Amino acid sequence: MSDNNNIPITSSQNNLANISSAKNLLNLRNTALKPLSYAQRVTSSNPCAFVLLVDQSGSMSEEMEDNKGKTLAKSEHLAMIVNRFLDEILNTCQKTDGVKNYFEIVIIGYGQLNEDDESIVTICWEDKLKNNIWVTVDELKHGALRTDVITKPNPNNVGPREIKEPLKIWIEPKAEGLTPMKEAISKCFDILEDWIRNHPNSFPPMVFNITDGQASDVEDYNEIIDAAHKLTSAKTEDGNVLFFNCLISDNSQNLIDFPNLSDRKFFEENEFELALFEASSFIPNNLIKLLPKANQSDEDKKGLVLGSIDSVIKFLNLGTDTLYNRTK
């Protein structure tokens, strides 16, 4: 894991390791995996909320190589992945009779510096979308900052090794300051409370937190777990908010996708990784089949990924694949 130098003032490894008794884990599991939950179809009248919590702290300026050998700052890789994710949502909702507003989206960045050099939490939309919190798919379609032309490997076996393709840009890379993750989760809760009040029958909101390091605004990591559990206590008639976490790591020996309960032992030596494990929602049973085949099983799975920059794509696919199957 990248050293973000955002270590809490005090450490409580023993307390953190013991916070989840078998009873608490079972209660959380039962809350997340009710048989009739997470079954609502996604429609324009009952959209689903997507929230991205994006680490924009200084450590995101560190360079990292993707699986194609391309070296960029983590923030640049992440911005490109998020823009592709938004473009995929737009494509999913583009029907023959026009764009369907199946989703409402907000992107919350944490780590930018304000004019007083304080690390802050902000809504990331710019330009035409700057005054929005939530953005519908139709607003997304007309709210891009610009369209860039990017080069990518040719997926076909014939023709040039690289091809060019247009990519709409909504989010720019940013990397400065510390990592006020707890504040970002709390802001997300406040925003979702209002959204759920207006969409009580919708598929539950899905929150994706993407970071490369430890939270800087807590004294111990139980605060992250508490904030996450408060967030996932919010619910629609179809189930509780889903909170998933992706920790970008440059340690090839420390990679794991969608762990089950028996994998908890692998996190106990790292206080922050254990906190993310405890904070992450279980993936509902009827969504497990949407995971990559290597991760499919009858075991309970946490919505947690520790991996390379390319793992972020797999992580966000859990959202687009889920909702694509709920809108068909």
C-alpha cells in the first residue's frame, strides 16, 4: 500500500481487531442479504443513485504503471477510469427513443486544498454542471467539459497495435492535501438522506470509495467504520445503502478482490485495511453472479478490492454490470 503519511494520531489495533463479534457480523450479513432486497428494477421514475468518493490527496500524484505498461500519476489514471465509467453509464442509458435517466450520479472528491491550505471535501462537477450535486444521465450527456482523443491498445488481432478513440471528459485529475475520508463519508450520508427521502422505492444507492492511503481526519480507524455503518444504515424499501471500497496498492503481494468472511485474517496485520474490510458492505446474493468468474461462489463476499490501478475498473464494473442487469 502506498505510504500516504496520513496516519491517525493514536493507534488502536487491538480494539479494532475485536470490534466485530460473530453476532455483529451475522447481523450485518442478514441486513445486507435479505432475500427480497436489491431486487427493484431501475427505471426513469425509480432511478438508482451512484456515488463516487474519489481520493484527491497529494499521494495521488505518485506515478503508477497500468497493465498496458503506461505510467501516469494515480490521479490521471483514476480520472480516465472515472470518465470511462461515466461514458459507459451514458451508453447503457442511450436507447433508440433517447436517453433514459436510470441513474443519478454525484462525485465527491476529498483532499483538495482551499485558499487557507486546508484539505476539503468537494463536489467534483465543473463548468456546466458546477452548481449540481446530483447529475442525471441526460445532464451528463450535455455536461462534458470536452471530448479528448486517446490512444489505446487495439483489442483486435488484426490492424494497428494502437487505435484512437474519443473520450468525453467530465472530471480532471487532482492531487493535493491530506485525506479527509471520514468527512467524505459523512457528507455522502447527508446527501443520500435527502435523495432517499425523494426516492423511497428505488434500488438502494451504491457508494464506491476509491483511495490509495489512510484517512487523515480520524484519531483511530474505528471512526471510519462507524461513519460507514451510519451510511449503510440508510435505506430504501429495497434495502440498505451499499458501501464498497477500493484501495489502490503498488504492493503486488497484497492484492485481493471481494474477500469473504474467512479472509478477514489477511487484514488483521494492517489496521487501515481491516477498517476498510469492516466498513465494506456484503455484496447481495443476487449480485454475486455479476462478479468475475474467479470471484463467484456461494460464500458471502465483501465489496472490497485491494489492487493495482487496473483493479479500479473491475471494481466499478460491479456497479455498471449490476445496474445494466436491473434495467434490462
